[in-house]
Amino acid sequence: MGKQYWKPGNMLYPVPVVMVSLGREGEKPNIITVAWCGTVNSDKPMLSISVRKSRYSYDILQETRDFVVNLVNKELAYAADFCGVRSGRDTDKFGEMKLTPLPSVHVKAPGIAQSPVNIECKVTQIIPLGSHDMFLAEVVGVTVDDEYMDEKGKFHLDRAGLLAYSHGEYYELGRKIGKFGYSVQKRGGSGKQNNNKKG
């Protein structure tokens, strides 16, 4: 099997597609599509987004220091792409894409009502990195869509048709092939278990 060696680059794909909504008092709320978004801590829950200084949303984020991360499903794919290539300086993205601002509980920025999950965030630190600045934020609230709740109160995010982004293209997440810990789980009724754990 052959291998090619390339120069350093961002090859950590796929990544989640998210629409970040934000707002400044006296202005219409805006949406920015972000590919550089990820979990950074679990207790307390924190995530990060990275944004170029040239983006219209950068100054809003820096000033308000709060935002909402909205997960994107296949129904929102077109809107997510639109919000990623148009600027909020001259476009009302909520209006153009017929999206509904969802009042948040813990932050001033609205969520997107059509999104299956809305994650309210407060910025704790802004880290200059080069092409982008990273906004580290604490997760202060989460809203989930009733459509994906079952009668037992379990949330089935797998039914939402979430999107991933890879090398300029969008993909809908596919079938499940396992779950966390399945490699060491007891198999069938044999009682055998793989205890060959390596850390």
C-alpha cells in the first residue's frame, strides 16, 4: 500500500456543519456558517468556534460575547450554504432563508427554530491564532426539538439527518456501525469479553 506525503494542512475531516446565530442590540440578528467548531471540555461544558477577523460577525461576537450554535440537518443544508457565502453586512439571512429566530433563555442571541438542537454559549476567551481567532465559550443552555423525543423521554438525534462537511462538500450522516465501548462489550450469550484494553 502506497502513501503520499503532503505539506501541512487541515485534513481533519469530516467536521460538523453548524450555523452560528448572533445579534447586536438595534440590529437584525445574523447567521454565520462555521466549519471550525468543536468540543473542548465536558465539565464545565465548553466548545469553540473559529472566525476570521474579516467576517461581519467577528465584531458582533467580540462585542456581545454570546452566540448560539445550531446543528444543521439535511432540511437546512441550502440555508447553511447560503449563510456561509453571503455577508450579513448586506443580507438579512433569517429573512432570505425564511428562518425563525428562537428566543434564547441564557443569552441575548437568538437560536434558529428550524434547527434540531440549539446550544447557547457565552464567550470566555478569544485566542488569536493567525488566519482565525478562536472563541472559547461555555455552554449555558441547550434546546432540543420535540420531534426527536420518544415516549420514554429519550432524544434520538440520529433521526435528524445531521450534516458533515468534508473538503468543500456536504454529507448526510449514514448508518450506525457501533457504539462507544462495543469493542469490549460481552458478545451474545457466550459471556466472553475482550479485556485487552490499551490506553
